[in-house]
Amino acid sequence: MLSFQAGLKSELLLMLYRKKTIAFLLVSALVPVLLALSLHALRPVLGFAADGGSFPVQMLGLYTVFWIPLFIFLTAADLFPNEIASRTLKLALLRPITRFRIYAAKMAALVIGIGVLLAVLGTVTVVCGLFASANGIGGGLFGTVVAYAAAFVAMSALASAFVFIAQFFKSAGSAIVGSIILYAAAKLLPFFESAVTAFSPASYTDWHMLWLSPAVAGGKLALTSLLLISSFALFLSLGYFMFDKKEA
């Protein structure tokens, strides 16, 4: 357990030292602020008041479709193909730690990174919603928390899938390009074969909206929750199987 904690701490520090991680955090915080300022400035001109309660959820929808998946692709490529290509994984294996714990620490670091991005986005958008809206956020705070928690589950499942996919690439660049192409294909797939998409984690980037709709039955929420958790466990296992077979 101590070796896993040490490995996780090391992965989190490495992630924090990467400029792209800082850039993702800054952009995640700045974009809602700029949009809120724009809405506030345009309110007298356009004659409408922004809905502060819906602002965090609207921003979440944009981030879970594009921004957080991009963070997943870049980080997964850095954590796996890049370390193998640069031979830094071999140095990690010199320590008293198993391959499973190295893999688990990397996966945990990625999931924590997703959680931090969502926490930053949620905090900033709630504050911006209060600023941009004439009515405040009102009773939408609970719905916002539920939506962000659901998004965390969906993004974690997506992360495990693309960590598995990253194992097939030998360089970070090819992993990023391949992940983007596969993600775009997965998003286009519903237009051709809707039945298959029910089993694709990429189809649940807006899953949080189901939790906000009173028309959605509890059974459907339970079923999709089980599907996402199962997808997370499946791709986590497959990813480790591939990772364990790789040469350091």
C-alpha cells in the first residue's frame, strides 16, 4: 500500500509539473469567467437575464464533450506511451513496486486530475452564475452537484477506455492522434448504428443531463450507472493486461 501511495504521489507531482496540466486548469477557470463577464455586459443591451442556475450545467456540457476528453487523451499519452518510449518506466520498475501498482497509480492520477478539473469548473461556474444572473443560482445548486458527480463517473469510464487504447501506441503523438480519431468516430457512430452506442463510454458524455430530467425513470439511471461502472472495470482490466505485456 505504501508503494502505491508513493507511486500515486509521484504521478500527481509529474502531472502537476507538466505545462499542459497547468494550461488545462487555467483555461477551465478562465473560459467561464470570460463568458460570465460577456453575459453580464450584454444583459442591458439584449434585455435578458442569464439563468445562474443553468450556467454551471451548460458549461459542463461543453467541457465533457470536448475539453475533458482532450485532457484524457493528452494525459493518458503522457502516462503510458510517452514513458515507455522515453524509458522512464524502466526506472520506476527498479523501485520495490509491482507493475499493477504502477498502472493503478497512473490510472488513479488521471481520475484525480479529472476530478480536479471538474471541481475547478464547478466552483468557478457557480460563482460566475451568481455574478451573471439577476436571480442568483437559487435551488439549482443541488442539481449542479448531482450533474458534476454524474459527469465524474462518465469521464472516469471514458478515461479507462482511452487508457486501454493508449496501450496500442508506441509514442505519445500517435496515441493522441489515434485517440482523437477514435473518439470522433465514436461520436459519429450513432448516426449509422445506434444500437452499438449504448455500450460505448463515448456516448455518455452528456449522461449528467439524464440525472437532471424528471422524465427519466430511476431504473434507466441505475442501468446506465451499472453499465458505466462495468465499462470502467472492463477497460481497466484490459488496459492492465496490455500494460503488463509491454516491454519497459
